[in-house]
Amino acid sequence: MTDTGTEAGTDVHTGTGTGTGPESGSDTGTNKHTGTDTDPARTVTEAASRPTPQAAALPNRPAPRGLWALPPVAVLAFFFLYPLALVVQQSFSPDDGGTSVEPYAEVFASEAFREALVTTVWLAAGATVGCLVLGFVLALVIAFVPFPGSRAVAKFIDVFLSFPSFLITLALLFVYGTVGMANGVWTDVTGAAEGPFHFLTTPWGVLLAEITYFTPFVMRPLLAAFSQIDTAQLEVASSLGARPARIVRRVILPEALPALAAGGSLVLVMCLNEFGIVLFTGAKDVTTLPMLVYSKAILESDYPAACVVAVVNIAISVGLYSLYRVVSRRVGA
């Protein structure tokens, strides 16, 4: 008895399963897969993740950069530019109504305005020169002359910058005022009825107060510039026989020019707009442009004239600031 069995197994992936098993004992199994084996759950997931035609037609574009600048510009315009625009508008609005340049003509023709303009300019220029000279000398001493407490003095300069201007003026009144310490010592020693120090109520007193207050604004950038100077250059120059004055003129001063330009320009602009120092010194004969604005607006209720003076003051300040920017770029500040 012969058992003849032929078993053939063929696995061809065509996607169809065919099983043939004849009774003669021949068993042929064909299983074909062609990749068309579909899973319902997988098909639904892929269809959901596929972007719709509407979504593909609308690309995800970032917002323009200009939109991010709109909120700060709007705040700046509302709180700063709008009040300035009102001041300019009021300067062209005389008391009898309408729009005219008559307020400008009246203010420019007045003797008080010309005196205030001259006083403001020479006080600002004198204070700037004094701050540059005094600040340069003091910064040299602090940076290059070792002495105990030099670092503490440098730190105090930063603290001094936060002081209000009237505080310095008040301190000077305690020392050099009519009933201040200096006059008190003089009267106690000599027996005189009053002391000789009365300069605080003069333009020279205002000048002294402004130099005292604004000198640290020059020293701060100078100290930062001096900290970048290589001390080896100073040692080499000294070893070659250069005297201190020559070292300062040929080595230190060129490095300090950008800081001097920046500090001097800042002090000049701040002195032009200074109000508290002039007010607290009690100098009745010293009228600057800010004091004239106060006088016209508060004491005389002449708002068009006050706005005219304010516009002139703003124009001078902006012009000097523009000059400061130009000088800073050229000297590399």
C-alpha cells in the first residue's frame, strides 16, 4: 500500500487567500497579500489627521512685526506726544480766540524772554564747563590715585545720581545760606551782625549748585572709561620719563573724550531744563526759561505765553540732544 501525498505550500502576498485541497491527497495552499489589507480603525485615524482642503488653502502666516509696535506707540502717543501737541496748539491760540502767531511775536519782543534765554544759556554752558573740569579731575583721582575708600567713593557716585536736585540746594543753604553754618561761624568769631556769604541768591550761587549736583553725571561715564584703560600703558609711559601731566594729555585724555562728550552733552541738556535748583536757591534776579514758564502760567495765568516759552525750551533741548547724538557717533561714544 502506497501512500502518495503531495503537499505544496505557496505563500504569495497578493491580498487574496486561496485554499485548494483535492481529495486525491494533494493539498495546495495559496495565501496572497498585496498590501491592500485595510484596517478600519487605522483608516479613520489617517483620514482625521489629513488636512482638509479649506485648512490647506489658509497658510499659517505670522503676524506682521509692525503690529507688535502698535501698543507701546499708542501709549507713548497718548501720555507724551498728545500733551506736547496740546502745548504747541495752545501756543498758537491767543486769548481773543482763533489761530495766530501773535503769542510768539509778543513773547519774542519782550525783554523778560530775552533775559531768560541769555541767563539759561550762560548758566547751562558755565555749569557744563565746570562739571567737565571738576568731574575729570575727581575721576582721575578716584581711578588712578590709590587711597583708602576709593571704591566706596566710586559706589557713592552711583547713589548720588538718585538724589533730587533740591536736596543738594537745601544742603548748600544750610552751609552758605544767610543763617547757615559759614555765616554763623563768621559772626561768632568776629562779632559782626551778619556774615559775608550771600552768593547763593545770585547767579553764581545757582551756578555752584548746578555744578555740585551735575558733576557726578560726568564722573560716572568717565570712571567707566578709565576702567577700560590698560595700566601697562601708563607704566610704560612713566618708565620712559613722561610726567603725569603728559601721561594724562597723551594717554588718558584721548580715551576719555567719548565719555566727556556724552556726559557734557547730558549735563548741558539737563541744565537747560533745571527748575528745582533755581527755585530753592531763592535767587529772585535769576530767571531761566523754566522759571519763566512757571511765572507766566502760575503767577500771571498767561497760558499762550507760557506755552510759547515751553515750545522754545523744547526746541532747544531737542536740538542739543540731536547734536549730542551726532557727536557721540563721531567720537564713538
